[in-house]
Amino acid sequence: MKKTFLLTALAFAMIAAIPARAQGGCDDSPENPTLILAGLAGGAYAISNVRTKIRARRAAKNR
């Protein structure tokens, strides 16, 4: 499950980065690809963190 989630997040980040580079690079691009990728990485980290906390709560309830 973890590996599938990681690969999906990585594929999504790569797909999001393609349009950012399609305009001739970072010099004349209206969006900042670094900020886009940082936002995606932050979102993936937040989702992973929430999933970890939910699993910890479930494990504590099952004891």
C-alpha cells in the first residue's frame, strides 16, 4: 500500500511538472515550478502524516 501511494504521488508530481517546463523553462514561465512541486510534496507529507496518526489511533483502540 505504501509503495503504491508513493509511486502515485511521484507520478502526479511528474505530471504536474511537465506543463511548468513546457513554456521554455523557468525564465519566461508565469508559474514557479519549484513552488508547485513544493506544494505537492507538502501535500503528500501531510496525507502520509494523517494516515500514520489514524493508524496509531486504531491500534490503540484495538488493544
